[in-house]
Amino acid sequence: MTSHPRAPDTEAVEALLRDADAGAAPAAHGYQARVLVFPDHDPPLVVKLPRPGRWYHFSRWSIRREHRAYQRLAGVPGVPPCYGLLHGEWLILGYIPGRKLRSRYLRTEDGGPHPAIPGLRATIADMHRRGVAHSDLKRHNNLILGADQRLYVIDFGTAVLRRPGQRGSPLWRWAAQQDWNAWARHGWGSRPERMPPGVARLHRRTALERIAAAGRRLYR
């Protein structure tokens, strides 16, 4: 298990949020949550808050669900630490210094997979063993290349959780396959014939992906 700094207490987080305009770095907001980043705090933090207005109840539900995913993934290398859920709706995460990805970051100069790709495979395997499938790793902004040159998986808002002790529902198995497909494509591109045999065995297009590919060929 990876050790992490002690979680900040509720009063410390409340103080950060009161002074958010002065202390928070810019972060993207989506319909699932407001995101505030505090890279200079000790430890550096990301705080996810429910969206106000009509999205509030959905956003709060999504944050609480994401917290359950992080609870299962505590100590998994390649997943940011989670420090808890305050007031039932503030998700407190460790901030990972690095950069969100663009596709070129996942290739070496000779076109091979980035050296961090094997570590990402280990992270995905650990996630699945703990019953968490991310389902949206094809989006580069759900991966961060850390200052330590490890790929970190972030944003589990659309994760699918498997019930403990069970094989997983068809939805969970579909989401887990999406993770492996994304991993293979990040490292070797979208053409299975260019993948090493061990990678190609993990890459299996889902029915929706096959339909989408057929549609693209039809309209070229």
C-alpha cells in the first residue's frame, strides 16, 4: 500500500473554500462537479463540489458515487489519494503535479508506446480486481502524466462498480473492456494488426464500437 499525507480536517478545507478566489488554481468545470485545485496546500488538493442550480442533486449523487470508487481504490499506484467526503458532498482528493494528456504524449519519438504505458496496464488491472471499471479512459484528459512519469487515472464520475464477490454485470464487463481497449489504443493506435499479440488479446471491440467503425467506413 502507498502511504499518503494525513488528510486535512474539515476546518482547513472550509477555510480553503472561503478563500478559493485567492488560493485556487483554474480548473475545468463540468455538469458533474465544480473543481477547485489547490496546488500550494500541504498536501496539494483537488476539491470537487456539487454544481449549483438544476444540476445540484445529480452532481451531488455523482460525487458520492465517485467517492465510493476512490474508497475501493485506496493505495492503488496510479490513482490519486482520496482524503474523504466532507459534509456528504465535498470530495477531497490529492493533486497530482503533471499534465493532462494529448495523444502525442503517449508515443516515443520512434512511434512506440510511452514508457508509462506498462504502468497504466498494472493500474487498470488493480482497478478491475477491486471491482472498479473507469469506462472513459479513451479521453486523454482523464489521464495525467505525473512529474514522476507515471500515468495517473482521474475522474471516476462515470465509473461502473462491481458488487463484491460477483463476476460483474454485463455493463461492468463492457466498461472494463472499454478500459482495456483505451489502454491498447493509447499505446499502439487503433489498428489491432499493429499491436503485439499480448496487447491484441486484450483489445476487443465492443458491439457499439464495431457499429461505429462500420458507419465511418460507409460514409468515407
